[in-house]
Amino acid sequence: MEFNHAYCSDKYQYTMGKSFFDTGRKDQTAIFNLFYRKAPENNNWAVVSGTQEVIEMVQSLGRMPEDFYEKFLPGPEYAEFRKYLSTMKFTGNIYAMREGEIAFPNQPVITVEGPLIEAQVLETPMLCIMNHQMAVATKASRVCRATNRPVSEFGSRRAHGPWAATYGAKAAIIAGCASTSNILTGVMNGVPSTGTMAHSYITSYGSSVEGEHKAFCDYIRTHRGENLILLIDTYDTLKCGVLNAIRAFRENGIDDSYPYGYGIRLDSGDLAYLSVKVREILDAHDMKGCKIFATNSLDEYLITDLERQGARIDSYGVGDAIATSKAAPCFGNVYKLVQIDGEPVLKRSEDTIKLINPGFQITYRIIKDNKFKVDVTCLRGDETARRIEAGEAFTVYDEQDRFKYKTFEPGTYTYRVLQKQVIQAGEDISESHTLLEKKAYYNDTLAHFDPSERRLINPHYFKVDISEEMRAVKLGILERINRQIAEFRID
């Protein structure tokens, strides 16, 4: 059976859908926001990845035969509903942040506007895609910001399945990784994949020092014209591994003049100590251009510590820490109804963090002196939005502290709209970007934030607010609900 991602869903999306269908509410115009409330690992922000796959998923809705729906909606009472579902495609509009964007809590990463039943059934597959890729992208960003040296992603073997490995590697490259070992990601995105050798390659020549030397020589001979990286810790890094590498490079005419680059890989032991000693040995043998590549369960904290200790490492390979977002494998995107038939709605909660922003929203990133200064999420077309788009003076207030505010005068700022329309009346109208263009967009976006906002530990929090008009709508709904609850009685 075809694996259609649009139906990687929860049953309750369709039990609700039947109620909408049977009560004649299926075509009410609904607006849902996908957003997150708190970034993992005390991040200041998260990196957006996955919107391309969301668009593809939405386009796959309604492409299954009627008998498919009978497998999870059996019985005559569902017959009419099943027939409807077999031809139900998404006919609404979707607005989304582009891949590589930096998103803050409570901002709509994706907004879905469409018939209630069509928008509702997108929830689970959309969250599945976005939570996975944003977890990986945000972790990759942290790892890559721990160093100025290249980081390669090679965690496919630890990923939670082939889909996760392939799209996780894509997310990692968007968020800063220089390369990936995953060949399918490379093929699908038109970028080269990278790889060296495993210990099994060395031991396939027999467990001996001479076998290691022969393995190195054969590898060089069969990969001449490529970047050559030899794994030197199979037996003893300093007493034979690096020496055999030097010997093999020399015997095969590889030195600093080799145009494709060459190096060695460390995969165990004290990487700080070993990298310093290996560097000394390589330099003493006139191989100053030989690079040192390090792996072995690395993450941003270990990389930061290695560099603090003065490690002589030129690039890093990071596996499961990125591929599984190991320290925080569950990203917190949610999908909430914010408006129905033109009426803003919200979910009231005893948990303050779960109180959502109502209405059809748009986010403006305000730019001044070539730096990002504040993000303002408005109701589409409200007075604050109108002023920003007209370049007029506007003021933003801290939602939690009304005495904290900032006024932007005319001519002192520009703005960027973060959510662009990607689906119109069910049709894909999104701009096409290559993987490297998405990566470049992320790098450029990151550069426009203050260094204090980019640090890994105790980052300075970027100012993120909502318009006065949205705040008034939000408070109005809460006051009405609170009044109704206070007056509510049953006999």
C-alpha cells in the first residue's frame, strides 16, 4: 500500500471530522496556527525546517481510494463520510515561514486557512513533519554555533528510521552543517554527500600494523582525486596509526600540494590530547596541510570544551546528538484553532504558558541599522500592521510589563514579513529554493541578530511582542469567558 504522509494521522482527526460533516459545519472557515511555546535546551529561538514537506503532504490529501478509509472508519454509518473523504482535497490557503527562518515562541510558523474539516485533518501529519525537522535543525544550529570550524552530520544509523535520517540530514544542513553522510539527502537535494572509512575497512586487512598500512595505501590509490581522510585509531593512534598514515601518504605522493585535501580522523580517546600530539607529529613530517577530523559522540558542549582545552581539530563529525536531537528529542510545536468564521477564539488554561494568541495573524520582523530589533505579531490588517506597512511611527509594549515599551519613528526602520503564502486555493504557489539557498538564508538571518542573542548559554532574549489590537481582542475573550464561568450554574 502507498505510504501517503497526509494520512500519518490520529484517529480523532477523523472522528471530529465526521461530526463536522454530519452537522453541516465542515465548510466553516477555520484558521489554525502551528507554533511552539518554548524552545528546547533553553534556546532563545528555533530554526524552521519542514515546510517543503508540509506542502507536499497537503497536496497528497484525498489521493487514496474509498476502500482505504474503510480500514479505519468501518461500518455503514461511515459510508457517506468515507465517500466524501476519498475526494476531499485541501482547497484553502497556507502561510508559512520559509525554511532557514529563525522563529520565536508563539509566532505562527504555519497558518492554515480553509474549510474546518480540511484544516483539522492536517494537524497530526503537519506536526509530525515540523516537530521532527525543527528539533534536528535547532540542535544542529546549537552544535554549529559552538565552533567556527566545519561540522559534518553523519547520524543516519542512529536516526529514528529512514525518513527521519533523510529529512533530518536536510534540516541539519539548513541549520549550519557543512555536509552530510546521507547519500539520499544528497541525491534529493543536489548536494554531495561525504564519507571516509570505518574500522571494519582497516580490520578487513587483518589485525596487524602492516594490514593498517596496506588498507591506507589501497584507499588512497582507489580514491585519488578526492578528499582523502584516513582513520588512525584502529590499533594505536600515536604509535602506529598516524605513522602509517604519514607513510602511506608519502608512498603515494600525497602532500600539502595535493589539491583535493587530505587528513586523518580521530574517533576515540582523549581528543584534545591526541589532536595536539597528532598535529605535532604531522608538522614534524612536513604535513602541515594535513587536516584533523574528529568524531566520537560529540555535541555542542564537548566541542566547546575541546576548543577551550586547545584541541587542534580542523572539523567535526556529529552523529546522534544532531540526528535524534538527543538532549531534547521532542520538539513542542502545537496546532491550535485561532479563528472560526471570522471570530477569533482561544483556549483558556490554568497554565499561563498555554494561553494562546487568537485571530488571523502575521509577524513583522523590524530591522534598524542592519540589525533585527523586534518581532511584532499582529492581527492581519490591524492598526499596528497598517502603520508598519506604511512606514509610520508605532509603539510596541511588553505584554507582561506595560512600562516596557519601544517606539519606532518613520524612516528609521524596515521590516520583513515572516509568513509568506505557499498554498493558494489548494494550489502550491511557493517559491522554490535549493538546499544551499535555504542554508544561506539561515546564515544571513543569524548574522542579523546580536551576538548576545546567539550564544548557547544564557542568551539575551530577543524582543517579541504582539500588537495592542491583538492584546485587546485576547483580553476581551478572556474577560467574557471568565464572566461566563463565574455566572455558570446548573440545576
